[in-house]
Amino acid sequence: MTGLWLRGLLRRSPLRLLAASAGIAIAVALVAGLGSFLVSSEATMTDRAAAQVAVDWQVQVASGQRSGPVLTATRATPGTVAALPVGFADTPHLTATAGGTTQTTGAGRVLGLPPGYLHTFPLAIRPLTGTTTGALLAQQTAANLHVSPGDTIRIARAGQPAYRVKITGVVDLPQADSLFQQVGAPTQSQPVAPPDNVVLLTSRQYRHAYTSLARRRPDQVSTQIHVQRDHTSLPNNPSAAFVAETGAANNLSVRTHGAAVVGNNLGASLDAAREDASYARLLFLFLGAPGALLGAALTAAVTEAGGERRRREGALLRARGAGPSQLLRLVLVEAGVVGLVGGAAGLAGACAINAASSWKWDVAAVLAGLAIAGLVCAVPAARDLRSVAAGEKAGRTERERPTWMRFGLDLALIAVGLGVFWAAGRTQYTLVLVPEGVPTISVSYWAFLAPALAWLGCGLLCWRIADTTLRHERLVATVARPFVGQLAWPVAATLRRQRRLVARSAVLLALAFAFAFSTSAFNTTYRQQAEVDAQLTNGADVTVTESPGATVPPSVAQQLASVPGVKAVQPMQHRFAYVGNDLQDLYGIDPTTIGQATTLQDPYFQGASAAQSMAALAARPDGVLVSAETVNDFQLNPGDLVKLRLQDTRSHTYTTVPFHYVGIVNEFPTAPKDSFLVANAAYVARATGSPTVGTFLVNTGGTHVTSVANQLLHTVGTTATIGTINDARGLVGSSLTSVDLSRLTRLELSFALLIAAASAGLVVGLGLSERRRAIAIATGLGADARQTLRFGLAEPAFVLLIGTVWGLAAGWGLSYLLVKVLTGVFDPPPQAIAAPWGYLAALVASATVAVAIAASAVIERARRSARALLRAI
């Protein structure tokens, strides 16, 4: 019996099975595609996090321990590719005589590098000028001593004569913070800044200079083992990679019995990446779950559209002796066919749009598709089987409002969703938590409840609106009269009788529109804010950062502005000021022109817009913008006098400079995330006796960034470092720029467009197919082609109108909730939601075309087969 039923089903209702399978295919393809995105994104984050580390491990040999056994144990550690010993020594000062003057620096560090170090750790040292085969000076040290390759310097040693060495090159230390970390010390005990004075000696020079000192003053000399780890063997997931690297480092410490303390730079980078991976999973959940649910809803709508026919077939089978278990088994066979066909089609689609796939997600997607097919087919069948009088129950349902509508479930869901959103905002929740010292992260999934409940509530509210509207025949007839003329009352009566199917179609279309709107708005806003985040991090398209201690006047901006491709250049001072006992960064700017080189967003400031804050600063020469933390700590009110201590360049002492508080600044280009100050550059220059510039912000118009940076590097030479917005886009640990949404955006928007078009065309088309008899009767009674077309298009037009208007309105509200709930992803938060008008126009157009094509095809088919249908009635 099962075989006969299946063959008959495939022969008589192939379109219905294919339509139901289409919904499953959409859900399967979306889940599989998003799973592939998630896996590849996590693998990319792991690779990028590992690739940006100069020295993976810095193994500190404990004082009094020999470095040989530690080096042997480190090289024997699984995953170690290379391990080289590096000597570290202190020097009281460095001295050099050049150009007839003698320069002496403060305390510094001397490193002894073994042969092959630069080849093994290419990111640790960046050559600037000269060669790398002998003694090297850090860029800042060379500037302090006024020396260049070929000059000789003297390295002071405690209790010994100075060691003379000839400098062969000048280099930059891009990751000096980690290179000179205090291995094993807690974060709060780490040095505030790396040393300004650094000399890099060969291992031979280092032994000659410090072997005897190491015996007499072991506190002045130490040894580290610098380790390169095998990045190819790391797990793809950043969290798993972090756990693996942390465990390996701990294992080395145990095996050396405390003789080695590991500074795990690779683990620290992976630690930052795992938070970004958590945001990627949140985006997968937020953007993928609604699409999968819509695929299930589409399948359910297609299945329900043929519900009446299925009930007639079930009644006929019962009359022929089929029992409930047999009927349910036949329904499950139909569900299995729908699930398998939809799953296969979905996987084929996912493979076609994804360069890579994950078999685990493919299997999960197919199983989810089978589960969806089983639920949407079996649940209605089981409900019908519970009562022999299924037709009477259906008739009562048409007359009465659904139970959920009588109890106001739609309004309750929206109210609860808004309540959760309000509660989350009041408690200042953090979406992703990284507990200190815990190798796992904590995600506040309950925050998803707000948009999820609002989305479901909006769908049910759309049902209520459609159902309530269609119950008023006079209202529907009045609205429809200008379009259908004398058919207004028949159209109103038909819509009223079919309001359950019409309302369900409108709800599905509204949810599809809301999903598409919210997805596209979020993706557009994300892309916009990623660019803002990158520019905030770098400061501008290109930044020229001068060496600390260098005296560079603002007039250099004119020289930089002459470089081809440069649109504008703005100098920015960088000083340090004491606020009470707290040392903070201070940035001196020209508030009237700073916007020419960089973008200032309103969220950068608190209590005023960016334009208002800059105007307030410009209106008061001694004005200063301070952080909210400083305002709270010192109980400041607008206009209050703030006395800061700045270093006077003439006396080299800190002097008190009066400022007046004019506003709050939360973020600023190149500024740190903690407390800082922004003041007028002209006032700071007069108060400190120097207009020295710390950074030049360069605007290239967003184009030719790399070529302009190369030309600027040639212009400024080795006295400054060049940073580009492209470098900032590649940072891992920024939570925003590190998650590449380009492929996810294309995937999501394509599926949203497909779901909206399918919801509009497929459901409406199937609904009309079930009512071909009414169209055939109208044709048999003499209705011409124009009248039949108007009669048949009335329902699709209503569905399209309600679904579009309500879906776009709900989509805007959901976009707002989505952006607010994912505030942790946006740093800084957006000024406003970015609306993708072009995509929305394409969305509405595609849905309209799909409805028109489906309705016209069904109507024409009904007209042509009118006689056959009338004979069958």
C-alpha cells in the first residue's frame, strides 16, 4: 500500500511535493552555507591570530638556572619548530659622539641575538637602514644619539668599562611591548612602555660584553628562549587552539621543574581571537536561525495549502479500511520524500555557493531538514486523525478566532521582547564575557530573546491585522471597488471565507520581508562601522607617527600634503598630562580643521554631537575634552577649572597648566580605550613652549592607500612609522574588523531575497491552485479575461500589500533591536542604522514579480481548464 501511495503521490501531485521540498532546500542550504562560513571564519581567525605574532613563546630562564637544559626541553616540546636563546642585559646609559657633540641617553636594554634570528622571527625586527649583520640600534635610540650606520657607540656596564661597538644598521621593533614584557608577571605589573633605548648585538658581541658581568651581577643579565611554534597543527577553532597552546606552555613549565616561565604571546593572540570567534557564532545564530525557521514555515504553508485535498484523501482511505497507524505512516513517507529531496537540493545549492564545506554542518543541515519535513507533515495529519469530524472542526475554526488571538499572544510576545530589551539596557549587560584566567568564554544568549520574541510577535500581529481586516467585508469591498469594479463584493466575500489562508500567506511574506530588511540593514551597518572602527584605530587613511622625543614642527604637514594622492593632512600633538596622580594621554588638535583628515562620529562624544563638541573646544582656547571616568572621579561640571601638569620643553619639568572642562570624549582617532584628554594644539604649544607634532593624519580619499603610504615613507625616511587603514582592517581582537562579513553578507542577502520571492510567489500560487474551481466557475458564468484576472489577483494583491507594508515596518524595528542587542560588536556604536535602499527596492520588486507571475499562471491555467473543472464539481 505504501508503494502504491508513493507512486500515486509522485504521479498526481509532483508540483506540491517539489514546492514543499523547496522550503526544505532553502533551510538546508542556508544552514549548511552558514555553517561553512562559521568554520572557515574561525579557521581564518586562528591563522591570522597566529600569523601576527612575532615570537610565539618567550621562555624566561629562571635566575640561577642554566639555559642549556631549558633550551633542550623547549626544543623537545611537541609543536616547537625552532627555539633560539636570546640574551637580555641592562645598561645604565648609552653614549655616542657625532657631529662634534656627545649625546648620552638614559637606561636601556641590550639584546644578544644568535645567528639566524631575523630569518626565524622576521616580524620581530624590521630593518630600516644599513645592514643586519652586526650591531643594530632601535629607531628611537638612533634618534636620541644622533647616530647612523657606521658610527660607534659606547654601552655602559655596571662596574665595568664601557663596551664600544660599531653600528651597522637601524631597525624598528614592531612588537616591542611583548618583546620587553616581564615574563610571568601579572598584567598590572607589566612595564607601562617598552624601553626607549635598545641595542641589538650579535651573540658573539654579547658574550664578549656580558659574560664576566653575568658572573658578578646576575641581576643585570638574563636569558630567554624565543620559540616558533607549528601553526599548521593548531585546531581551526580559536578557543580550542588557545586551550592547546596554553596547555603546552604549562606542560613545559612543569617538565622544567620551574626553571622556565613561559610568556605565551601566541596564546594571548588566540585569546583575543576566540572572543571574535564568539561574535562570529552570534552572527551565525542571529542571521541564520530566522532563515531556517522561514524555510520551515514555507514548507508548512505549502503543506497546509493542500490540507483540504489531503483530508479528502484520508477520508477516502479510511472508508476503504485504512487505520490511523497506516495513514500516519503514509504521511511520514511523504515527509521523508520531501525531506530527502529538499535536503539533497539544499546541499547541492550550498556546495554551489560555497568554495568550502563542512561535513558536520552538512549532516546537521540535512537532519534538520528531515526533522522540519516530519513536523510540518506529521503534526497536521495527527491533528486530523484525532477527530473523525475534521471537516466540522475546520469549519468552526474559520468562524472563530484562533485561541492565541483571543488571549493576545502576539501582543504579549512583543511586550515581553521589549521588556527583555529594556532590562538588558538597564543592566549594561555584556554580550560576550571572557572571565579572567578561564580558557572558555561566556555568551549572554538570553539577550537574543528580545528580537526573537519581537519577530514572532510581529508575525502574529500581522495575522491579527489581516484577519480583522478581512472580517469586515464592507471595508474590503470599498477599498477593492476602484480596482475590481462590480466584483468588489464577490471579492470581499471570497477573501473573508479564505481569510485563514490569506492571513497565513501575508504573515509568511511579512516575516520574510522583516528577515530580509533586518539582515540587510545589520550587514550594511556592520560594514559601515567596520570602516569607522578601522579608521578610529589607525586615526585616518594613513598616519605618520613621529618617534618619541623627535622635534617635528606642524609645518611638515605642508611637505606631506605635496605627496600625490594626499587630499588633506592634519597635525596632532601627543603629550602626557597628569590629572591628579593619574597620567593620561593628551592630544592637541585644531578643532576647526581636524575633520578634513579624519572622520569624527557623534558616538565619540557624550552629551553632544561631534560638531558641537568641536565647536565648544574651538570657542574656548583653554578648553579640554575629558573622559567620562575623569568627569565622575573629579565631579566636574561644564566650565570647571581643570589644572593639568604638562612637561615644559624649555625646563624639562612638569608645570601646572589651567584648562576649562567643555565636554566629554569617549573615543578619538589613535587614542587608547582608557582615559585621555583632547585640547587645542595652539594653547598646548604656548603652555609647553613647543608645537611638536606626534602624529600626522593623512586623508587619501579612501583610495591608493598603499601607494600613498609608500611615498610618505620615502619622504619621511626612518624617523617616523607609517600606519594605514588596511593594517587596522587586519587586526585580530578588534571584534568588528576581524570578522569578515563579505561572504556572509552575500549569502544572507541572497537567501533573504530568495525566501521573500518564494514566500510571495509559491504560497500565493499554491493558494490560488486550491481555488481554481472558483475561477473556473466565474469563467463558466461568463466572466471575461479581464474580470477573471482582477478576481484572481485580488487575494495576491492583498497578501502583497499587507506583507510588504507590515514586513518593512517590522524589519526596521527588528533592525534597531538587532543593532542595540549586538552593541558589543559595534565599537563605536553607529550614529544611525544604515538602510540599504537599493536592496530593499530589489526585494519589493522581486516579491511583486513573483506574485504576479504565480497568480497569472494559475489564473490562465484555470481559465483554460474551466470545462474540465466544472465537470469535476
